[in-house]
Amino acid sequence: MSRIRLALVLAVLLVVALPGVAHARIIEYQVQLSPAGGPSGAMAVVNVVLDSADTLPQTVKIPVPHGAALLWAGEILGGAPEDDPARTTTVEQVGDMDVYTMTLEQVHIGQLEIGLAPAQLEGDRLSSTMTWTNPGDEVQLSASVIAESGATEIQLTPPRSGDVQMNEAGETLHPLERRRLATGESYVIEASWRRGASSAPVTTGDAGSDLLPYLLGAFIVAVLLLVVVMVREQTKGRRGSVDQ
């Protein structure tokens, strides 16, 4: 699987300091949805960006949709992806979100990479939805969608806001409308497109996938670690090049 860098300006999340610790000053949360990005379904990258004046370490809480599979958590140094330090997390469910806690020690950008439910496929049209609900104080959220190579007739909600960028793999980055979210307010990302001849096979949640549970059951033990590594490598490779 090719290494394609995800935009550093991806992802979403609310980060709140634990009781007894000075509250981290959040500049922005960033979410990037990639409906065809993972080997076993859709995936997303969620970043939290703190004020650079904040003294580190800072303990933050990062919410993601309940049930999302955590693939990687750590800090984004801005250099070689393999140098990004992973961080230990704890998690608790708050409403319809899973809230991960981790500590930023070196830089002011933290990231979670998560696996989501498979995209839907009707004919040659792929679609995926992600909802992020803010369980904390009002916060700014920016979002974007990565469309696979060969995608056409792309439909996005919220509407695109900004220039489309393409990486070396032919994927396109579509920035969406930036919003400030009040406590309890949700940001819903909906993305769909027609798949082209160059589109890679993806696991989907369409009606023709009745055999999938049996296949997964047969191979889950053998491939679990491989899938996690592949997603991590793909995401690290994608991170940043769409910015260039």
C-alpha cells in the first residue's frame, strides 16, 4: 500500500485539561475524513492544536465518535512521520462520543487516527458520514475530506470552503466550512462520489457483503496487527504532502 501523506491540517477534537491542571488554550480542532482511506473501512484523523504559548506538558481530552477504533495516538513533530512519538491514552464514553485522554510533552499538536464504519457503495457511488459532537466548551473546528484517486461527481456537506489540493497519489483534499461549536453541538460530515477505474478496492457496508463477517472471522487473528500497521503507515505517509 503506497505511503501517501494526509494533510497536517486534518482532524477534530476537543481537548480539556484534567482537574487541578491549568486548562490548555485550544486554537483549533481539526478533523479529516477519508472514506476510502483504510484497508478495512473509512478512517479519520483528528488533531488538537494548542496555543504555542502554553507550557508543556499538557493533558488533553480528545473526543471521537463512539465505537471508532483507535489506530494511533501521539504528537506531530512536523518532520519524518516515523519520528512522531506515540502516547498512551485512556478512554471513557461521554454521550455518543469516546473521549481519549493523553499528555502532550514535546509539541502543541496532538493527533488520533481512528477507524470508522465501512463506507456504503451503491453501484459505483461511494458514500460515508461522520458526526462529531462537542462535549466541552465552545471550540473552533475545521474539517476536510480526502477523496480517492479517480473520484468524480464529488458531493460534500458542509460545502467545500477553500481550494482543492492533490497529492502525489492522485487523492484530493477538500476543505470544508469552519465552524465554532457550542457545547453539545454536532458537526456532520457527509461525502460521496463516483469511483473511477483507478480507484482501489475498499471494504464497504453494502448489501452484497454478507460473506464479509465470515471472511473477517477466518482471518482476523492473522491480520489484525498488519492492518493497524498498514493504516498507520498510510496515514503517516499521507500526512503533510497535500499541504505542499
